[in-house]
Amino acid sequence: MLPWFKASAFLFPTPVPIPGMEQGIPMHPFALLVMAGALASVRAADWYARKNRLSPAVIGDLTVHMLFFGFVGASVFNTLFYYPDRILQVLENPRHAARLYSGISSYGGFLGGVIGSFVWRRRRQLPLLELGDATAFAAPFGWVFGRSGCAVAHDHPGSVTNFFLGIREWDGTPYTRHDLGLYEVIWSAAVMALLLVLVQRKRTPGFYVALVPTLYAPYRFLLDFLRIDAALPGGDARYAGLTPAQYAAVGTMIMALMVLRHSLTEPAPALPDYARIAA
């Protein structure tokens, strides 16, 4: 079993004092790792684009749209799915608007990213499936950093366990618990290795758009059965016995299978010349 550890915020010294931050700029490991994940996903999408002779500029534009809407969606849907009571409080008293921010939700980020991709398609008038493969391929390369942030913050506690990857003396208690953030780091690393093998061959457009969520959805659905009850710190709300993420996982799986069927039965729309790198 693994020992308890937690990465704490620290102060980053600056060469010139900044008013209000004379001791340094506060740095939070979780936030730093999330930002590293965003950069890693951009870099991975760029690498995929060059390998498959897609325009890095076009893929970069799509990635930025998805990241922006993803971060917004992660915050908005976290409140909507997990803290709906706060919305009612703000409607009753707008002065409580600050309470609308309640953290970020992974599936909220995914949904926001999908919305961002459709906004991008409408603005750029480009087919999405083949270009979307670049961002789907890149997702685990960013996710491994984002979930590493969750793992070092231990903000996804699981049930009590004697599993060898359990965290001993969780948060000063005598209990050993699953760390669900750590388990998603392991998932990300495994999927990254698989994708690096699969990318060596040309794939049908839409292959990665279907594959990555198909691999994630059942894993996440089963993983959430290990989450602690909502009454405990770090627990998630349940609706008819399932977490919001589990319902989202079911929807994700259905949509991924629909994309897979479409990619196998329908010819991919041709991309304009500027969306490709000349041979």
C-alpha cells in the first residue's frame, strides 16, 4: 500500500516585489498540473497533425476552441450536476453569485469540449471527424497531467480498501482508501501506450474520436462505484444510486458507438487543401 502524501501550495519568489504578493506568487500543484495537461494536449495534437499531414494551424485552432469551452463547461456543469442548490440560492439572492463556482468536473469539461468543437465547425465550415481525431488522440496525453493533479491533491477519495494501491492513513485517519485520481493516471498511461502503437498505421477518420471515449466510459462507470458517499468530504451526489459521471459515461458510450458506426459506414468528407500539409 502507498503512504499518504499531499502536495501543498507554495510561494514562487519573484525578482521584483508585486503589490499584495511580496512573499511570492502562490502556486498550487493541482492548477500547475492542469495547465501542464492543457499544454501537453496541444503538443500531442500538433504531433498527430504533422504525422497525418493535417494542418497544425487548423488543428491548433480546433484545440484552443475545445480547451476554452472545456474549462468553462468543467465549472458550469460541476455546479449544475453536483451543486444544483447553489443555483437556486443565487436566483433567490444574486449577491451570492460567487457561490456558483464549485470546482471543476471532468465530464463537464468533456461536454464543454464537444460543444467547443461544434462551435468551431460552425465558424470554420470544416468537417469535424477526421480533424477531431487529432484532439481525441491528444486527450490522454493531457489527462495524465490533469489526473496527476487530482492524485497529488487527493480530491477523489474512494472506499476503504486493502488493495495494494490504496493510500494508507488517508488524510490523518486510520483508513486505507482508493485514490480514484491515481487510478485514472494509470488508465491514461496505458491508453497513451496503446495509442502510440495504433498511430503507426493509417486509421479510418473518426477512429480515435470513437476509440478514446469507448475506452474511458466503462472504466469511469465502474470506478465511480468506489467513490465515497456524498455525505463525506470529497464524496459525490447520487441519483437513483449512480453518480452524474456514471450517467454521463453511459451517454458517452452510446455516442462513441454511434460515431464508430458512422465512421465505418459513411465516407469521410474531403478536407480542403489548406487543412492539409502538402505531400
